[in-house]
Amino acid sequence: MEHERYYALMMEALDGELSVDNRVLLDLHLTDCAACRREWHALVAIDRLLHQAPMLSPAAGFTQRTLAKLPNRRYRVWLLGLMYTALLLSGLLPLLAGAWLVQQAIPAVLNLDLLGLIWQPLVSLGQLLATVLNALLLGLGQALVEQSAVTGLLLIMIGTIFLWSGLYRQLVRQSVVGE
């Protein structure tokens, strides 16, 4: 962790942004730490090499050649339109096939004998589920009435949890904003 601090000081020194006090601190550390001293010499050598390298500019006509290689805008728009049309049709085809199947299946579904065979078990299942749900709700209501102290204690515990969680969120939010 300490070496990271001195590495940051080395970067500031290379950029010419290091204060006099920090320069003295860096020099003292470099005399004591061989690893950082090697790193410093490598960084200085790389910096000199980059400053001595000539500035490169693109070859003559680079812009015109690059623009000439770009695809034709009209061709690209036409190709994208074709691709979007294909995607639209590929999404509509399953819907059209489903509509055709429904149209073919409607006469079979409207057969009253078949409809009665399917409808009667569904009605029985619905009545069974309604009876079970009614019994569960009645049992829960009766337990709440008979155990009012337990119900009140449970509600107090839930309220306390919500109160403290809200307080905790506020404290965390303030500490994040304060940083």
C-alpha cells in the first residue's frame, strides 16, 4: 500500500505536478527502496523515449481513401430495410399460423358435448378450491381473535423492524452523501 503512494508521486513527478515537499519525500524513499528506484528509472527512461519520438501524421490522402471505403449510405439503408422487413415477417408468421390453427379448432371447441366434458370438472375444481380457501381464511380469523395478545405482539415486532430499517436506511444515505 505504501509503494502505491510513492508510485502515484512518481506519476505526478513525470507530469511536472509534484510539489517541493512531495519531491523531497519521493527522493528520500527512492534512496531507501531499491524496487521503487528501479521502477523510477524505468519510468524516466520510458518518458524520455516518448518525448524524443517524432510526432506522426497520417499519410496524404488518408481521409479520402478511408471515406471511399465506407459503405454506400443508400445501399446500407436499403439493406437495413430489407433486414427489418424479414424480421417483421418472421415475427408475424407464427402469429398468422396461430390464428389459422385457432380458426381450424373453433368448430371442434364449440362442440357442446366436448365443452360439457371439459366444463364440469373445472366447475368442481373451482368449488373445491373455494371451499378450501374459505376454511383457511376462517381458521386464520379465528386464530387471530383467540390469540389477540400474540397477534398484537407480532404487529409490534413487525412495526419495530420497519422503524429500525427505515432509520438504518436514512443513516446509510446520510453517510454516503457526507462522503
